[in-house]
Amino acid sequence: MNLTCIIVDDEPPAIRLLEKYVERIPFLEKLAVFSDSLKALEFLNSNSVDVIFLDIQMPQLTGLQLSKILPEGIKVIFTTAYPDFALEGFDLNATDYLLKPIAFERFYKAVSKLSSEAKTTSAPAAPATDYIFIKTDGKNKFAKIFLNDILYVEALQNYVSIHTANGTIITHNSLKNILDLLPATDFIQIHRSFAVAIKQIDTTDSFSVFVKEKELPLGNTYKDAFFKRIGEV
């Protein structure tokens, strides 16, 4: 299971080190880096993120202050040069507290906790029906979409386009939330912005997935899981 993350730190050397470490972890996908905690909060309020690597000593809004107002469900791993904050960090239910300079072995141990938590968390139940309802424009307007009609799903900033055999439905949502509604046995994410219906795939290569003559990108982060999954079909 892949986990999306962001890095929030105002020290360039620390950012570069964390980026290097994240790249070495197959199940981590870095979405963004911020040196301003307020800009990070703005991003988090409109994007789905699983974990944040968060420095404590930050201008304007400290890491501890930011952690108290994060959207629900985001895991926090604090990164700091000051051990005095450790107790308060764990009081805020942080997944871990990494003391700079951070060794890769210690970093790996921290993110392994995230992987273990993700595996033990119950996955959303697959739909009991062969359709889902998706909210579209309007206060109480929903579109009924049959699962068999879905070709692929595309994330577009704060919106998601669900491409079907009968047209495209656009909803103000995240790709992660839409995937939670779809049965994992029938759909798979192939890129940070794309997921496809497995049975709708025509051909694929090392870089692309083709669905009804539409070429979709195959992200490096998702390749291994993708080829393993379609090999089982």
C-alpha cells in the first residue's frame, strides 16, 4: 500500500536529506515540500495526504501548533534538532519523533510503523451493489455510476474526473476518496493522478497503460504493484 507524504522544514539541508530518504522507500510518494507551515496547511486542507514529516521549530506556526490543527487522519512524524519537545510530540499522538541528524536506519524504522498501521487498518468494504453515487455540481445533486461503465479515474487538482463508457462525471473530491468507494479487486492506481478499471485495459508497456485507445501514464512508484496485479488476473 502506497502512502503519500509531504515534508515541512525550513532548513534546506534537512529537506534534501528527507527527500533522499523518501526516494529510497518504495511505498512512500512525496507530493510536495514546504518551508512555510502556513502554506503547508493550505495544501493539506485541499489535498489528501497520508503522512507529514514535520519540523518543530518553524517560523509563523510551529510544527507542534500545526499538528494540532491538521485535517483528520494525517499521520505525523516530527523531525527536529531539539529533544526537549519529544514528550509533547508523543502527547499529540505522533507516529514517531526523529532527532536530527537523522540516520536512514532510524528513518526507516519510523516509516515502517506507518506501513504496519496501514496494513492493520480495516479497508473500506467493497460496494455491495454494482454502482456508486457521486456528488456532482449542486448542493444535493448526485450521479449514479455503474462500476462496469468506469474506464478510468483522473485527479485534476481539487477535482476528480470519472471517465465512463457513457461520458465523464466531475466531482470535487480526491482520488484517494474515490478509490475507497471502488472495489480493489477491479480497480488499481497506476499514477498519482490516475486509476484504471483492470478489465478495461487493452494493452500496457513500461511507461503507459492504454484504455479504449486512451494512453495513460504509468508512474514509477506504481509499476511493480501494477504488473504483479495484472499478472494475477
